[in-house]
Amino acid sequence: MHLTMLIGILGLAWGLRYTWSQISFDTWRARWHCTITLFLLPPLLLFTTVIAVIWMGPQGQMVGVWEGWGSYFLSICFLGFSGLWLLKMTGDAWRVLHKVRTYPMADLKGTPVRLVDINTPYSAQIGFWRPEIVVSQGLLTMLDAEHCSAVIAHEQAHDRYHDTFYFFWLDWIRQITAGLPQTELLWQELLILREIRADHWASTHTNPLLVAEALLFIVQHTSIFPENLCAAFSQMTSANRLDRRIEALLTTTDLIEDLTLWSWAWLLLALLPLLAVPFHI
């Protein structure tokens, strides 16, 4: 029963992931909702199945060793690996954050920022729930005050949506379930949707042309901090994704806003494997 559950959930996860490329979207909101669902639901189903197997234990009316101790051991290994990897990522993130907090504070038109002394134009939100804005000296030197304000508005959007916090956990899920199909494609889609959302929020607080011009200027420069703790203005630098950001910024009024509580009701489906626990004998 246990091994059958694991194999069945893996099959379901693969099937769900392959539906993503076959879906067309009318709005950015629908694309965001579908992408986050198909990114999260298969791993969550796998997690709850592993928890159910461990909860039921290796004993019972099983057939063969793999239905008992084998599947139990695999589940323990997966959960243990996931926990250790989370500890590693957390340690790496805290080291980056500690380094960032050594940078001097500056005031940019009433917004506190950390100033890094490099010539490359760069800005990012770095941290967990309460991240800090990091800007480079090169950004302040090369951009005028209006374009700098547009960049800061973009970074403030990341703070509003707590992107650094949520994407830290999404990146953890991505890394421990990298073997599932289309994981990287969905991850890259989530990253660009996150940036489009921040671009649009910034455009409601400043001129969208300023955001677009700043993006075109900065986008050729890569991030200097790890993605799992950083929401950088210059993220997603390939030409086709730059085109998508510019087009969405200048032509779309459909904002990717916060999902309602009802929009997350699909998460209840991830609890289905736990229903097997009361029937275990």
C-alpha cells in the first residue's frame, strides 16, 4: 500500500506538471494563479504522502519488504534530506544578510537603503520578511533622481508582496523536487511574473516610462546576490523576457494582485494522502 501510494502520487505529480504547457491564459492574474498552483501542488502532494507513510509506520498488512520498511525508509530519507537542505539554505541566506548589514546606510529621498560601493548599477531587496533595499554607488551615479525613484518604487513593491520571504520557500521546494518535470520552467515563469507584478505596482506610483527606461539601462547587469534571498531589479535578463516585461509594463492594465483566501482552496487537495492514515491496519 505504501509504495503504491508513493508511485501513484508521483504519477499524478508528473501528469499535473505536463498540463501547464497546454493551458492558454487570458490575463496575467490567471497565468500567475495557474503557475503557482502547478508549481506547488505536486510537491505538496509528495510531502503529505511521505508524511502519511511515516505516520503509518512500516508495520501492517503489507506485501513485500518494499511495501513496508522499504517505502518507510525512502520517506524518512526524503524528509531528512529536505530538512537538511533547508538548514543549508537558511545558513547561506543568513550569511548573505549579515554581509549586507555591514554596508553603510543611506537616505534616498526618504527611503533607507544599504549602499554597496561598486560601479555596476544595481538594486535589490535582500532579506526575509523585512528585507532591506540595497543599491550600488554606480546606480546613483548613472541614473538621474527620477529614474532612481522608479527603481526604488519597484523594490518597494517586492517588500509589499514579501517576495523575498515567499520565494525563499519556493526556491527550497524547487531544489528538493528538481526531478519533477518542468520544475525549472515553472520557476523561471514565477520569477518573471514576480517582476512583472513589481513593475506594475511601481508604475502606479511613478511614470511607467521611467520604470521601463531604468529597466532597459540596468537589465544588462546580472545579480550579485543569490536568487533565493534577493529580488533584483535586473533579474531575468534574457532578451525575450525583457521584451515580456516591457510589453506588460507599457500595454497591460491587468495587475497581478494578491490571491484571495478562496484562491488557495486548492491547497486542501494536498491533504488527500493523509486520508489514508485512519484506514491503515
